Amino acid sequence: MIELIASIYIILIGIAMLCMWFLLLLKREVPDLKTKPTQIFFHLIAEFLTSIMLIIGGIGYIMNQPWGVAIFFIAVGMAIYSTINAAGFYGELKDWPMFITLIVFTFISLLITSLIVLIEYQVL
């Protein structure tokens, strides 16, 4: 059951990340495109790769594919890094609702992956 919940969770996070960036780019609300074009270019690559890995990992895990489990854990690690990094960005802006949301996503991701590992290795 936890595997299904985790898979759906990371697929939704991946889709949400893609949608957020597409909307921000469409609305031209990424000021770093002009001020820090190289930095934001590589940041966007990292965000899009994370999103795609989350979606693929979630689908593979739901389908009980061996590669799905590996990609699931890699993708969740990428997402944890991304949410911590983004929390710092929004914390600097004093955007507390977004900051708290990202911290919550980080803890949920850590909790889910920890539970899966503990169950898989029969610690729980």
C-alpha cells in the first residue's frame, strides 16, 4: 500500500513541478532569465530532469518494475535536494507559505522513502 501511495505522490509532485515551471516561463515570471541566464538555464535543466525522473520512477514503481524502484529512489533524492534548495530561495524572499509547503514536501518525501526502506528490509 505504501508503494502505491509513494508512487502516486511522486508522480503528482513531478507533474506539479513541470506545470509550475511552464506557467512561470509562460507568464515571464522568471527574472533570472535576464539577470543570471546561465545559472537559471542549468537550474531549469535540473528541475525538468527531476520532474521527468519523478514521473518515470512513479510509473515504474507502480508497475513493479525493477528499474522503477531504482529510478524512484534516485528521483526522490533529486526532489529532496530540489525542495530544500527552493525552500532557501523562498525563505530569502520571506514567502512563508511557499517555504512551509516545501519543507512539508521534504519531510513527506523523507518519511515515505524511509518507510519503504524499513518495510523492504523488514525492520518494521
